Amino acid sequence: MTLFSGTTPAVTPVFVGGAPRTGTTVLHALICTGPRVNDYIAECTYLTGLMACYVDCLGLFDVHTKYYFDDLSAFAEFHAGTVETFLAKAWERTGKPELLALKSPILTLYFHHLARLLPGAKFVVSVRDPRDAILSRVEVAERKGDVAPDDALHEACLEYAAVYRAVLDNIDAFGDRILFVDYARLVREPDELTRISDFVDTVDPAAIWTGGLTHPGNHKDTEWATALYGERMSAASVGRFEGKLSGPMLQTISDLCGDVEEWLRAVQTLRAVQRAA
């Protein structure tokens, strides 16, 4: 299969990610307003599972996996074909667009592997103030009622840091095929829309949620839904952590996520300078 392989694929996969609660859904929905992009579709959880399996088997290559493949490159080639089979199915399901945009926050952990398996793919990563993102993540845990508040905060911090470290520790895998989108700027500044349009396809905020294979109303009643889900882009949730997070909670977030936040800011600044040069 050659639809998605090569540096100039016939169909360009665009993977949208970022830590949970960082605006990945609205970013994906916005990208799906592009005239060459598929309509909005729910998360590609199946692909996330495929990549998790791939990474597990990479870790066990010398123990188990090597007995089924000649070498690591043969295993990577085989798995790339498996991924392409799924993408081809998704492409057909979404009307055979020129750009296939799929989203999953947890898939971000494996973006660098996808970048190597699919050298023509693009990646868009949403970045949000960890204080707002982690507050929202803790609120999800509270609505689900399955984790103690202190544990929820700690787990949310570790999740946030792990997702971005997976990208930042492997930034060389992406070259110029990755775009970091600042959530606060996305909902406030037109320039961020221009950056997305230049990287993927022309986006139209007025058309968000107006067409899709997955209607946002189908997910309104889940623990993950917020008042903004399925609505127009809004800055209402920017800075929402103020007055809601205690001093000790803010310190925990700083301790566990502060270095990642600084690293992300540095990478964004560097790429902005490179683009302007």
C-alpha cells in the first residue's frame, strides 16, 4: 500500500494531539473545516492501541518479537503496513479527502514512532497552560469518582508531562512536519489561525462543528464533556485555574510540569524564529 507512505504521500495524514484537556478536540474540529480535510470524526482510539502494541513489541524485540521478523526494520515495515491499512479504511470512511486529520491525545505518546513509520505525515500538537489543563483533568476524575482528589492531581501532572516529553525528547524525528499550537492564542488571536492554515489547510472558525461524521451532541453527557464542547471557540476557559487551585496544588503542578512548560515555550520560540527567517 502506498497511499500514506513516502515523503510525498498520495494522501497526507495529519495527526492532532497534545495532553488531555489541552484543546485537542476543538483544534481537530477546526482543522476539519479545511476544504481538503475530512469532516470531524471521533478519536482514533484503535490507532492508539495499534501503536501501543508496536511500542510494547519494540521493547520486547530481543525477547520475543525477533523470532517473527528478520530485524527491527522488517518489523517497522510490517507495522507501517498495518497502520496504513487502518488509515486507508479511515480515508474511505471519511470520503477520501486529500488530507486525513485524526485526533487522539494519548496517541501523542507515539507521535515520534508514527513520524518514522510515515515520513510524509504531519503532526499538530496543542499546548495549554498546565494549570488550566490539569484543573480540567482533575474535574473529569471527580465526575467519574474513581480517584481520590490528591491522586487525581498527581496522575494528571504525570500524564501531562509524559505526553509532551515523548514529543520533545524525540523532536528530531519530526523535522518541519510538526506544529505546536498555543490554546490561549488559538482562541484569542487570528495569527494562530493563519499558522494552522499555512501548515495544514485553510481553516474557518465559523464553520466549526457544522459538518462531521461525529456529531458533538453524541458526547455531551460523558464525564469528559465541558460547557464549551461542540460550541464556537471561546477564551472562557483561559486562566480558569485562578481561584480554583490551592497553593499546594499549584506547587505540585510546578514541580512536576514546570520544566516541560519551559521546554515547550523554548521550542515554540525557536520554531517561530526559524519560520520568520
